[in-house]
Amino acid sequence: MDGATLAWIAVLIIFSVDAVLVFGLTTLKAIHRRRRRNHDRRRVGYVSVLSRHLAYENCTDLITAQDAEDPAFVDALIDVRNAVSGPESEMLHRIVDRYNVTARLIRRLSSWNSVGRRLRAAVALAELGDETSTSILMKHLTDHEPEVRVQAARGLGRMRWTAAIDTIVERFGEETPPVRARFADTLVGFGRDATWPLIAYITVNHRFESEGPIAAIRTLATIGDDQAVAPLIDLLGEAEDIEVRLTLVEALGHLANAEAAPMLRSLLAAEDWRVRAKVVTALGEVGDPQSIEPLADALTDRDWWVRRNSAAALARLPGGLTALYDALDSNDPYAADAAAEALADVGELAAARDRSTAGTATPGDHALLAHMAEAVA
């Protein structure tokens, strides 16, 4: 058999294999679509049955044990659960109890045979919010599958099961960033109930690692509880890790409580420019008028980011625009540039041009327009 014949045979084999693969893939997709359509059809039917049960206490529409095993029935329960409240929600919980839906889902979650089956069960338990599932969800906060852990936390959060807060917080230092972020979302849902567990976690762990405490600090900032301000100030005074310190400064700025202003102002002399740059931004967010003079002084900082952020912070403070206009006459050209940029950003340049055209320009307008003309030239 010559080489050309072998080449043709090889090509035919390749095309045949490709054709089989394409046919197999097409068939699988068709089967999946058919199953999906059947699932959706059953789901719609179950929604109708459940709706009638909620509307009529003595409804005779039959729900069988086989129905209760159907994933489409569970999906229908979730759909209805998310659409009702009050007495209707209580009636739905009675249906869930009557057909042992939660128990069935718990068995699926506890099965180690199928990751997909376990994950669907975890999602369903989280959505249904049946408090009889809290113990199993608590157990699976340490599940070997990340998404199961996330869904366990989400379910406990939806039920506001505060006993879970400490366990969720303690996982911060062990989780990957995506899972940690979703745990944080759950804790935000607990609101002020999560404040002190988060503070306790940060206080103990900031000495040993940074990722977990940083996530916890950001979670506190998002919750926005003023009770966190004093402990965060204390932590800022003792934390050594630079990333933790930067996050603490950001959090205090986000909380916008004037109690933090003295500590923040004391850090304007920090050696690390990143700290100074974060501090001036935080002072602008806190909004303490006593920070105007220190921020004006920071316009002459040796680092560009600090000057820029100081000017932006002044633009946010009542009385801060006056300090920016004063800086236009500074002997430090970098301070004047930062001030002019901040004034332009808040619309003062456009207003100065309008007033100049109308013949009502102020001395500050003339100074700003002259500085900009000089900068362009």
C-alpha cells in the first residue's frame, strides 16, 4: 500500500471520527433540550397545583410522593416560595413538611455520589429557608465542595440564623477569595448582628494573616454599623501589616464617623505614601471641618497621589473650596496644579468661564482661569 493510499485512509478515518463526535454531540444536546422542556412543563404544572393549594385550603389536587421526588416539583416550590409571604408562606411550609421535601433534600445533600445532585439540593435548601435544615446547613459550611459551602451559608443567611455567624466568620482565613467574598455577602445580610463577631475575628487574626481580616474589615464597612468605629480605630493603632492598615483607613472613611478624624489626621505624617493617600481620601469622606487645614497642608506632599487625593477631599468638605482657591497662589506649583484640577473636576472652571463671559468673575475665578491658561501655554 503506497503512501498516497495511506494518507487517504487517514483522512477518511479522521472525517469519520469527527462525524461520529458531531453526531454524538448533536444527539446529546437534543436529549438535553428535550429533558429541559419536559422539566419546565412539569414545573409549570406543579406551580399551578401549588397555587391552587395556597388559594383553597381544602384543595383536592393530588400531590404524590413521586411528585415530591421530582426536581421540577422542588423548583416549583422555590418559585412559589419566592412569590408569597404571610399566611401563604406558612401554608407552603406545611406542604413542604407534609411531603418531607426538606428531609429528601437533606438526604441528597448528604449523598457523596453526585456533586451535581448535592449542589442542587444545597441550592434548594437555601431557597426554601426551612429552619429544620439549619443543622445540616451548619454542618456543610465546611463541606469539601466550595459551592456547597456557599449555598449553606446563603441558606442560613436567608433564615437569619445568627448562630451561624461565628462559624462563617471563622472560615474567612481558610477560604479562597471567591468563596470568602460570597460569605461576606451573607454576613452583610445579617446586618448589625455580625458586627461584633467580625471585630473579634479581626482583633485576634490580624497579627497572623491579612486576607481574612481584610475581608472582615471590608464587610464591616459595608454593614455600616457605627459600633465598629471605635474598635477599628483601636485596631488601626496596633495593626502592623500595611494592607490591613490601608483597609482599616478605607473602612473608617466609608463609615464616615467624625470620631475617626483625630486618628486619621495623626496618620498624615505616616512614612508610607499609600497610607497618607488613603488617609486624605478618608478625611474627605468623614467630612470633619477641622480637617481642612491639614488637608490644605497635604497639597504640598512629596507624592502626587497624596496631593491629588487631598485636593479631591477638600472639594468635598464645606469650606474646602476656599482652601483650594487659596492654593492657586501657592509658591508650590504642584499644590496649585492639584487644586486647579480638583476645582475643574467639581465644575468650578466651567462656572468661572461663564461668570467671566457675563462680567461677574470673582478674584478666585480670575486666578483659576489664569492658572489654566498658563498650564495650557
